[in-house]
Amino acid sequence: MIAQEPGNIVVATPKAPVGADGDVTGRPTDFNLVLDRSLDPQVAGRTLRQGKTISVTLPDAFARTAVPVTAPESGALVKGWPQGGLDGYTVTLAGTHTVVFTATRNLVPTGADDPGIKVLHVRGRAFTNPAPGDYAIRVVAETGTGVLTIRPRIVPSVNPSNALFPQPSNNNWQRVPFNTATPLPLDFLLFGADGQPLNGVGVAPADPARFPRYTGGLLVRDTNGDGLLDPATDTVVGGIIGAAPAGATGQRAASPVDAAGRPVLSGQLARPDGTLAPGLLRVLFRTGTLPGDYTPTFELTGGTATRMTIVATTTDAPTMPGLPNTGGATRHRALCRIVPYSGREAPSPGGPRPARSALYSRAGNVRRCGTVRA
């Protein structure tokens, strides 16, 4: 990634979050071009009118394969969050190295397409990455250039995910009152240095004496297999760099727990069809005592990091797309109950204030505890 130049609509060119090796030499090319619009879903993205195009040109060093270039297999226009894809366009190949997106209808930041185009995703095994180095990726619609860094090998990576939530849903940039758990948990797809999903990881409390960098908690792998997280006997694989409004206290990231009180670790969460989701880490997040932006950064040692933004408001805020709006200054209380996991979390009427919010079981069920407004 390079600093944005004047007139450049591309601000970052990371590997795509759905795999471990999209930026590794000799592997299938899989990367994102992040455009010059805030990823906050309340900020409008780019528009592409019917018949208009966006083209992405890769350098000749990227080897063209025999895989056809088609939509959506070879590329996607994205709203700004993982799994937040748009439809209404074709993807074709011009020449040997230019991927062309053509709108088949007006793609504008309103209605079902809200907030518009914020990311271009190039994927689909149509190209193979070249030797390690920095490569300029050219975007033509409004001019832009991104620099994709090809790595010599896979590194551990932490990648935001909305795969288990119905779309449109985005667990980044959620807006909730202060002192409140987010309606959607924060999900991440973890990969190890071997490129395989990283299972058995959860969140443990911060240990400032041993890991002063990770003020928001530790990412610990249960290497002894006892189902618990102990940084003294298990392996610390990363951590959370906390960031909050000045003076705020009480903000917290934690793993969900099962009925026996054990943390639900990456790879243990079930999909709605009952199969396990390899490498998927779920984190529950609660804002602190003050309104403002809470921006924890999740990092794997020797690998990548990703920052999430939770906006804490002074009153109840609209939920993210795909979730019911709780409205004004309504007081919410909830009765915990076990229900089939549907991918969303919403308040339940009546009942006492729960001790925890959003507790997920290994069986893919959720102990539903709605958010509480004090």
C-alpha cells in the first residue's frame, strides 16, 4: 500500500480477506482495491451508471491462466464490508490483463445498493501472482493506482468476516449507545503461516506486564486442548490493540462462552447448516463509558492486522443494515433463551437484565440476550 496521491481514487490494495495467499508469489491473485470513500456505511460510496465501466489493469508480470473471466467469479463490486457484494454488472477481460466491470443497471448509493461502491475485488484464479515485490494496479473510471505487495510466503492473517450474517449486514462501523454490546459480534477468519484455517483461538484478558502492546486483550490458542485459555500454558498468537475515546473505561472484547462456561474458539462455531466454520473467530464487543469511536485493532504475531470501528452514541442508534431498528431512547431488557442461530442478534422483550450478551454455543445455537439501555 502507498500513500494516496492527489486525484487517486485508490487508497489501499490489500489481499482479499477470504483467503490466506491472495498476495503470495505463485498463488492465485486475490486482492481488493479500496476506494477513496470512508468504509462507514453512513457515508456514500461511488456510483456506476448503466453501461459505464471500471477497468482494472494488472502488470504483465501477473501470469494469465486458462480460467475464464466472468461475473461474479472473477471480480466483485463491494459495498465496503466482507460479503457485502453488489449485483448488476458484468466482468469481462480486455486484452490479456485488464478486468472490466460494466454496469447493467444504475449502481447508486441508495436503496438496496446503499451505500454504493467502495471496494473492487479481483479474484477467481484468472491470474497467478508474480515474484515478490510491489506492483502498480491501474484503475480507470476515475483515475487511480494501487500498489499490491506480493509476499514471498504466507503469513498469519486476521480477516474481517460477515459470512454467517444475512446480507446486507456489516459488523464493522456498528452504532450503539455507550456501555452497550454490539448487536452483531465481530467475526474474523484466521489463517496460520501454513495457509490453513487457524482453529482453537479465543480472547483472553490483557497481560500488560508480558504483552504491553495488547491493551485490549490477547489472542490465545488452546494448544493443550483443555478447552480453556491460559496464556501461561497455551500459545499467545496475537492480541488486540485497544483504542477508545479519551477517559473511557469498561470497553471490552471477549470470546463468547458455551453453556459450561468455556470459551467458544475459532473453528468451533457452527454454520446454520450445522457444519463447522474453520478458522472463524467470534468476538463479543462492548463499548465503554463515553461516546465516540472505539477502534480495536486485531493482530496476529508476525502477520496481518485489521482495525474495526464501533461508534458509541449518547442515545440509542440505528442498527446496522439487516438488523431491526430499536428506535429512540427505548429501554431494552431481555430474557436469555436458546434458539437456533440465525446469524443476527436482536433484543427480546421482557425479562430480567442478562449477565452476558450474545452467548454462542458450539452447536450453532445462541443464548439470546438483548442489549440493555441503562
